Amino acid sequence: MTALGAVVLAAGAGERMGRPKALLEWRGRSFVRHAVAQAEAAAASPIVVVEGAVVIPAEDLGPAIKVTNPTWPQGQLDSLRRGLEELGMLAPGCAALVLTVDRPHVRPETVAALAAAFRAAPTQVWQPEHGGRRGHPLIWPAMLVPQLLALGPEDSPRDLLGRPEVTGLRRALAVDDPAVLDNLDRPADLARLP
């Protein structure tokens, strides 16, 4: 069976939110701890949390390993690269579940179902779909991780998804979880949390 690790992107400053989203709290837990719990629900191991703008306290990590991205202002791809590099050192050749801290309300069972779909077809790119729209998190098969790492500073993972040889690998798992489409970017967005 192909190993599945996880990268939690928690390095941003949360400029539109007015403060770093990683440390915001919902239901008694930080957003970053919710993302780690989602990775745990997927039975992902190891779990790497990428910090940058703020230091993530140890109590918010659970079983995750923390790495710092000193160049986090260069954008999310830079932090993804840092997390994937660490994941590759800890578990060479594993697939990557990529989570962000701006969706703490994605149900753990949604991520578990996505991981189950991946384990049944581990050479595919897996993404949840709600109402006909694809959302997050994504699972990247191990064979595409080197291509993610090779993306240039002007590229994004979306560019990789659009390549003809990758487009045919994309699979969507229908889920009854609207949070997979819901980025929490501004203070007003927090009012949508159930």
C-alpha cells in the first residue's frame, strides 16, 4: 500500500483576516489543530506542519512535526515546497495530503473518505467535490510530488493540475460537506462557522 503523509500549510500572516489564521480558535481548538486532526482522521503519517509568520505552539501540533519556512512571504507554494521536502525526508516516496488552516470546519470523516478513495486508487489526484465543484484538501500521488517540488516561483499547483498528463489523473469524490469549498479569509467569514 502507498504511504500517505500530510502537509498542513500554516505559515501565512492572514492579512485579510487581520491576524494569522493558524492560531484562531473554533470549538476550543486552534485552526491548525483542526487541520492536524483532519490529517489524523485520514490516518496520514507523518504529518508536517509548516509555520512561518507565527510560531505554532507545541500543544497545537498533536502528533505533527513542525518545520519553519523562513521565506513564507514568497507565497503558499514556497511553504508547500518546504513541507513536501520535509515529508520526503521523513517518508521517502509517500503521497501527500495537503491541508490548509483556513478550512477547520471540513469534517474529519470527509478527509477520511478522501483518503480511502486514494488508497483504492493511489496513482490518482484526489479532490473532494460538493455541488459539482471541486474543493480542498487534495491528495497528490507520490509520483507527482517531484513535479510539485519542481514548480517555479510563478507557478501554482493548479498549473500542474492543468497539464495534459495530469488532468487525466484527477478524480473527484462527491461529499456532502460544503466546507470543502469554503475558505475563511476575512473576519466576517468566521460568522459562517457552525
